[in-house]
Amino acid sequence: VKVGLGKQLLQKWFLMKLKNNSGTA
């Protein structure tokens, strides 16, 4: 369960980072 939660958090963080990069670019 912990691993799955971490994966979900990482995915959310990656998506946010991607959105920020595309927004500032």
C-alpha cells in the first residue's frame, strides 16, 4: 500500500511539474 501511495504521489508531482514547465516555457 505504501509503495502504491508513493507511486501516486510521484505521478501527481510529475504531472504538476510538467504543467508548470509547459506554463512557464
